[in-house]
Amino acid sequence: MDHAIIFLEIMLINLLLSGDNAIVIAMASQGLPKQQRKQALFWGTGAAIALRCILAVAAIQMLKIPYLQAAGAIFLIVIAVKLLADSGHEVNVKGGGKTLRQAVATIVMADVVMSLDNVIAIAAIAGGDIILIFLGIILSIPIILWGSSLFTTLLHKFPALAYIGAGMLAYTAGDMLIKDKAIVQIAFFAEKTLQELIPLLCVPLVFIIAIMRKKLI
């Protein structure tokens, strides 16, 4: 019975956290030609799963590393800004501009951060049980594949959804930041109310920086 409850919890975590990976893959590949978008989806999903397998082994130890989640949060904010600022810009396939390689590189960088967050969450729920951890990773595959494909299609029909995607990534970054115990102990937002505000404040922060960056592109 305990294993069944843990299994359900892992499925819920995957639904919540794997969606962010899907959004990054979709936003990074939205300016590519149709054929290259499929390649970006394939390589992006493959990278997300491979990284989770690698990180799973050391997931429990990673919980003890101070400032790791805070650094990941800042990095994710940078990626969210870049994806939003670049949204709507078509890719120059023949040379110059953004390429499939650059899109995949952006996906991999974001996957490193979000796969870490996902694996740590699953590892905490699974109590360090490596079988349950890898089961959680396997469950995330269809979620990322389906989610990234759906969001890519929606982005091409409704470009304004890029703001929703970037906002979700920004919120995830803020949530990662307040989960870093080392930062919470020394930073001004150790206050409970401020902790709850940090993820929300990250959303307009990303929007403002992205809009300013967009004007310079």
C-alpha cells in the first residue's frame, strides 16, 4: 500500500515538473522548420531522460549541497528570459542566426537545471529507493514527449503563449530558489510571506528583462 501511494505521488510530481521540460523544448524549437522541430523534440526529450538517469544516482547527496538549487534557479531565469526574448524570431537554416544545434544546446542547459529539480523531488518521495526513482524517470518520458509536441503546436497558432511558458519557468525558478535552505537562512526572504512572494515576483522580472532584451535584438 505504501508503495502504491509513493507511486501516485511520483506520477503527480512528474505531471507538475515534467511540464516545464516540455515547455522549454517547445519554446526553444518554435522558430525551427517543421522537420528540424521534430529533431529538436527528439534530442531534447532524449537529453532530459539521459540527464535524469545520470543525476538519479547522486540525487540524495545533491539535497545536501548548499546553494545548488539557488544557482539552478538563477540559471533558469536566464534561460526563461532568453527563450521569451527570442520567441517569434525565425531560424536561418542555411547559416547564421539560430540553428538546430543552438536550440538543442538551450534545451540541454535548461534540462540540466530542471532534471535536477525533478530527480531531487522524486528521490525525496521515493526515500532513496533507486527502483522507484528510475520508475519515476520512465514515467516522465510520455509526459515530456506529448507535452512538448502539444505546446509547440499551440505556440505556432498562438505566439502570445510564449509569455505563459516563460512565466511558468520563472515561477519554477523562484520555487527552486526558496527551496535552497542555505539561501533561506541568510537571505532577506527567510520570512514566510516573502518566501511565498518570490516565485510570483520572478514572473514579472522575467517579462521586463525579456521585453528590454527584445528591443535590443
